Amino acid sequence: MAETQLVELVREAILAGCLVLLPVLAAGFAVAFLVGLVQAATGIHEPVVGLLPRLVVMTAVLLVTLPWMVERLAELFRSAVVGS
């Protein structure tokens, strides 16, 4: 494997990893923002109140998008094997 191929493969792997994590992180940030607004409006500043909704939503998004994530990563591995 040439050096340029390896650099390209690493770049694709980093981009694929970021793309795969994006839905879960975006859902977590959205819920954290909404919970933060509610906590600021009500004056309740309990860490558990902010943590539980994020965990539930991020787990749900992970379970829904897991087949897509696995397919994207399998596609990356297939291209790495074929390219070498």
C-alpha cells in the first residue's frame, strides 16, 4: 500500500467516523439545549434532570441509526480491503 493510499484511507476513516457519530451527537446537543432552557426557566438545576433525557434520546437515536452506521463502516472496510 502506497503512502498516499494510506493517507487517503485514514482521511476517509476519520470522515466516516464523524459522519456516523453526527446523528447521535446532534440529538444529544438538541436535548441538552432544550433541557437547559427548561432548567433556566424553572430554576431546577439538578444534574440528573439534564442527564436522563440526553441518555434516553441518544440511546434511541443510536438504536434507530445503528443499521445505517454498521453499513457505512462496513462499506469503508470493504473499500479498504479492495483498495489494498
